[in-house]
Amino acid sequence: MAAEPHAIPDAARCGGKAQRADAWHWRLVATGLCFVLFGLGAILVGTMWIPLATRLAGRRGDPRMRARAAIRRGMRCFVEAMRVLGVLTYEVRGVERLGRPGQLVLANHPSLIDAVFLLAFVPNAACIVKQALCRHPVTRAAVRAAGFIGNEPTAEMIERAAAALAAGECLIMFPEGTRSVPDAPLAFQRGAANIALRAAAVVTPVYIRCAPTTLTKAEPWYRIPPRRVRFSLEVGEDIDPRPHREGAGGGVLPLPIASRAFNAHLRERFRQALGPPVAPLR
């Protein structure tokens, strides 16, 4: 069920003194605190919570599903902590359609914490993550326990992702492969399209909006915006990947050609939903 939007006080919408009074100093402290909480939480979940849940459950069920459930609860707690601390507000729409077997969830990537929101609201989902997270001492235990997929090497990532979808798992992926550049067109890599055409039962786009911009690749954590960030996650209409494998004569297109065309289709779908690039809202 979609979460209710958390309202932004009128003072935060105004310019001048009212905008500067949007608890800037407190939000700076709270942002730093959130980074500390995330690190401690990742260690706690990976080294204590997941092993304990697995041990208590015995041999029943898939241990990766228990790990993913623990990560989801942890991420939901972290999202609420950011809201309660006044770092951000958020709104989600249509998330009840996420988490289906064989579903490939594709999202744009404007901020560092996009994956946090997706993992918080998508049940039982695997995720393609940066290879560095598979080795990082803070995150590697949770990443491995949940069976998340590192993004390198690319060929292995594609094979593992396709196998996960074919096995009926839900998979989260960012087609850009890295965070978006503000005020620039989306640049999708063909890996997501390739995976979708190989094995996805359905492709579901999630449109993420973040205003003002924050935690982009060009922004360190302490460069916080002048007012609270507003996150919005909107689940788009499903895309059936099967017709995109078909050629004009009804035959099956070679995968490289089909992937290139489907990638362009996905990019256009996101462009239409998000609108053309505009100057970042400040």
C-alpha cells in the first residue's frame, strides 16, 4: 500500500529567511548522524541480525529470503529515521505492485540513497550492487547473505541476474549503472535491456524524483541543500519484454540488436515520465 506523503511545512517552501530557517544546522548534524547509523546498522544486520534469524529459523525456507527480509526491515527503519530526524520527506506510489516473481525493477538513480528506498519497499528482492560493496567491511556480510549480485565483471553479472529472474526472483537494477548527472539526459547502459530480454517475466519502471538534488556524485554528504529534500517514488506501468525480441517478419531478433532497441525504448519511457532535463531545484 502506498505511503502517505509527509508534508513539508510552509516555512520550508518560502524563500529568504524562512528557507534558511529550515533547520539547516540541525539537518547537517542529522545527515552526519544518518551516515553513522547506516554504517552501524549494516554491521548489525550483517553480523548479528541475519545470522540470528537464520539460526532461529533452522532449515526452513531460503536463507537468502530471510536475509532480504532483515535488510528490508532495516532499510525501512533507516528511511523513517531520516524522516523523523528532519533530513527528508518522501512519498511512494504503487509499491504494492513490486516484488513479483521474475520481475525486473528498473529505476533512475539521482541520489546515493535510491537503493535504500527501493530495498525498503520492494519485498524479497535481489539487487545488483557495486562490486565494492561486496568487499566493503561494512556491507559485505549483508550483501553476501542476501545473495545480491556484484556488477563486475559485466558478463558474469548478466548471467547471474538472468538466472535469478529465470528462477522467479524479483531483481532491482539501475540501468544507468551509476548516479545520474543533474541537468543531463539519462544515459542507460544496455545491460538492463539485455537481462530483461533474456529472462524477465515483466519489467517495471520506478521513477525517482529528488528535489533539491542531494548526494549526487558531485555532492559530498556535508553539502546539504538549503531545505529538506523531497523524495518521490512512482511505480510506472509494466512493460512486457517479449514483443521487443520480435523482428518485423515475426522472427526473433539477435540479442545485441534487440537489446539496443529495447534500451532506447526504456530510456524514452523514463524521459517521458520524468520530463526533459532541467536545472536542479535549489
